[in-house]
Amino acid sequence: MGAPIAITMGEPSGVGGEIAIAAWRSLRRSGSPFFLLDDPARLAALADHLGDPVPVETIAEPREAPFVFPRALPVLALSHPVPLSLGAPLPKSAPAVIEAIELASRLTAEGRASALVTNPINKASLKRAGFSHPGHTEFLSELAGGADTVMMLAGKGLRVVPVTIHIPLSEVAGALTTEKIVTAGRILHRALRSDFAVSHPRIAVAGLNPHAGEEGSIGHEDQQIVRPAVNALRAGGIDAVGPLPADTMFHERARARYDAALCMYHDQALVPLKTLAFDEGVNVTLGLPFVRTSPDHGTALDIAGQGVARPDSLIAAIELAADIDARRAQRVVA
């Protein structure tokens, strides 16, 4: 059997554990095998709390997971115990959350796991414990040796990449550069070909300002920063168009004209994606030397432990991770 997928614990007081249990229920007979990096006792207690006492089995090595998966939820135990706590983050759980990400990344980079799927984290809680990164994407980039990475959100006929991510809106214009847009566009182009089997990617580039700046009458960034980036991408053989007015880029006919949208800031990309695919959207980190996906939602502390959290996005993240890994393996063999 091939290597299984590694899934991190995420914020233990959120919905990560229960959607992982639901995903195992859905995929255990015919889906891609995975294992969790978590506290087995916590997961067993959570399953009992939910009234769904799934069998939880501790494994010593990832290679055991595919054999365990059809009968039980495989769990690779962390060195930090994690108590069952729902709805309010426990600061003392932060070391376990970080350990799960670091260990899963290493196992995936070493090929002992085929891909990494991360459950949502509570950034504020981790920052109070000394975590210095804005989010998963930046942390994984550091763990991969400083790789240039971009965040893609994918779902229901739309793929979007924000050039700037977790920064205040007031800082976006100052942070945006032609070089950053070109780097993101090149990473996106490579990933569309290698990971999504798009032979001739078409990239739509959003403008920063309303109406893409209207030739400089509403800000100069689109003419001075975005347009030169589009020109550079086209000069490099990439089919990119823009800057385009963001308010007309995401209706059905417009989406049919491109394979991915390159956006200038976080909400410009995520609002249309979550509007179209709130329950099935997947976060993909492009540019890493290994496959990483994540459900496109937060920790949902307000509904944790109630048994109402939907696993759709996590299941989609698992399935997409398996697809990308298979495509990469096929390219290596070819």
C-alpha cells in the first residue's frame, strides 16, 4: 500500500476532531487512508461525547495506517497530552497543535505520508503561546526551508490565489509589488499544470482598486504595479489577462474564461470562493515540496462538540490531496 495522508489535530477545542471522525466514517471503506496526529484518549472521549464511539487505534508509524484504516481511526500520538475541551481554546494545548504541524510536515517531506491535510487552528491562541506566524501558509513555508508559496482556494469551478494574505487591509497597497504578483503568477501557472492537469492555464488578474483603477483616476496601483506584472507574465509565456475589475470577474460567464484568478488581497479572493463553495472549498498551499491542503473554514468554536459540523470541506481536502499526489507521482513515472 502507498503512504497514507497525515491530518493534523488543529485547534482541539474546535471542530477538527469531530469532522475528522465524520470523514473517517465516510471514507473508511473506499477512500484514501489517512491518520491523525492527535491525542488518542482525547479523540476517544470526543467520540463518546458525540454519541459516536468510533474505534480509535494508536499507531507507531504512518505505514500502519492503511491496514488499520478500514476497521479503526488510526492516530499517531503526540508527545503532549491534550484534554477534551470544547468551545474555548486552552493555551496549554498550543505546544501540541504546533507539534502536530511540525511532525506531519516532516513525515510528508520524508515520504512517510503522501500528503498533509491541516485542520483549522486558532491563530490568536497560538500567538499568545509565542507562535510568530500569521497562519499555516507562512509556517509551512518556513518548515520547507523558506520556499516561495502562495495560498490557493479551490471549489465548484473557481480557483483563487490572493497575492497578499493575512495583513490588514490598510497595508495591502503598500505591501503589493510587481515582483510579488509575478512570483505568485508563476507559482500558480506551474501548479495548474502539474497538480491540476491544466495543460494551458489561463490566469485572470484582478485589479486592486474599484474598476481596476479606471486608467489611474481611482488610484495608480493598477497602472504602476499590477499591469507591469501582467505584462511580465505574458512575456514569460503565461496566458495572463488584467488588471480586471474584480466586481465583474466572478459571475458564471466570466469564470468560464479562466482557470484561476490571481487576486490582490485576502477577501477579494475568499469572498467569491466562499460564496460559491462555502461547504466544499479547499485551501491548497502551492510551491511547497510536498502536498498540503486544508478545509476552507475556521475552528467553529461556537458549534464544537454539538455534532452539527459538516465534514464536506475536510473530505474535499483529503480527496484533492490524494488527487494531487497521484498526479505528481504520475509525472515522476512519466
